[in-house]
Amino acid sequence: MKIYLLTRNANLYSSRRILEVARYRGHEIRAIDYMNCHFILEKGNAKIIYNNEELEKPDWIIPRIGATYTNYGATVIRQFEVMGVKTAVGSEALINSRNKFQCLQLLSMSGVRMPKTGFSSGSNSAKQLIDYVGGAPIIIKLLEGTHGLGVLLQETEDAAKSVLDAFAQLGARVMVQEFIKESAGVDIRAIVAGGKVVAAMKRTAQEGEFRSNIHRGGVGEKVVLTPEQEDTAIRSANVIGLGIAGVDMLISDKGALVIEVNSSPGIEGIEGYTQLDVAKEFIKFIEEDINKK
């Protein structure tokens, strides 16, 4: 099977592992820097030019698109889709996952639980939004932040309004979210591949920090999901349209609450903490799809 891994850096842990496993399992896989892809369209034909050569049509692509390059990355994926290539992350799914509020809108319409969340175009509605999500303390998030960047906990209403005013002055798009007190500093990351949870870990923030992201110093441990948590993770990936996804959930008194669905989940932390071969599960998902046909 011919596979292209769309990545800016083939030496990053996640990309390197996917390449290693695919080759070990006998597949022809090539790392493609998607920012060096160019396109040709004509009647009844579509081509991708890469480093002055026309790329052969692969069977599958596995996109790992950086947040900074979302729009162009989606264009690259769409070109492969136009050519009839299967993808683990579709162009629309990538865009839907990267805008946090847009992602939650889709999940909400499908009945997936989440913290109360608000979004508006300016700071005039700050007080109403804060009141709607339950009042301070609240979480304020940049719509396009990653790895816990642009996520702020504001303890008082005045502090929250000041931050929202500052973001509005900068033209930054943010949303406000209910603070789930019982899960403070702890969340669950589930990796979904092909409609199955293939690995899950509980992440705990370091002392004095409310963000549990491994990039922010959080510590992980392997965890077995409850049936409700597993169903929530799978449904979330399916709603957004992702064959491969990282689903982040808070554990509340109401059950699992989804806070984010990641279209390019890193696997270094979860492989290390769970001792599971997540990269192999990504490749098996593609193999199973081929075998069905």
C-alpha cells in the first residue's frame, strides 16, 4: 500500500513512529512536506507538484497539519480528496477541529456533553456570557490555541471582564467556558482510530497549574475508560469526521464532558505513559479499511 504522511518534520516523534511502523508492516510510505505542495487543475484532471515532480496518486494520506498551517494544509488535503485519495483526516474535519467553538457547535448538535460555553463578537456581552456559563471562576480560551496555550483561568468576574476586554482590543477571538471544579487540573486524553479507542491516559497538572497538558508539565498515567467515556470519545471523533483523533474530556458529576477534539494528536506522551503502540493502531486502521474492500 502506498501512503503519504503529510508532515513538516519527519523527525518529530509522532511522524517518525508512523513512518517506522508503516515500513515495518510492509507499506510504501513517504513523508511529504505539505507546504511544498503545489496544485494543477484542468478539466477532468488534478495534480500535485512536489519538489518539481508530479506526485503519484497514493492509496491513503495521513495528515499531520500544524495549527499555523491549517488553511493551506486543508487545501492540500482537499486536492488529494479531489484525486480520489482516502484520508485519515478530511479537509473539512481539519477545519472544524481547529476552531474550538465550531467544533463544540457540531458536538452540541449531536448531543455530546460539554462544559457550558459562550462566544460573541465583542466585549460588550462579557458580563452576560460570564453569567451564562455559571459566573467566575471561568475558563477563557483562544479559538485556535494548541498545547494549552491561550487558555486562562480567571478567578473573579472583574478579572475575566478585563481579560475579555483586552482580547477584544487585540482582535483575538476567544470563548468563555464553565469551570468544572471537581475536575480541576485533571482530564482524560483518548486516542481514537477507525472508530475505536486505541489508548487512553489520565493527565494531571503540576502543582499550581490548572492545565493538564503534557506540554505544560502535566503527568500522564494509563487509564481504562468507562463505557460512557469510551462512547463519548468515539462519537466525538465521528461527529467531527476524523478517522484519527485525540479527544480530551473532563470528568464531572454529570459524566464525561468534551473540551477538545484534536485532528493531529501527538503520540509520544501517550505511548510513553501507556506502553501501547499507538502508531501501529493508526496503520492497522488503514489496513482494515483496505481489507474490507
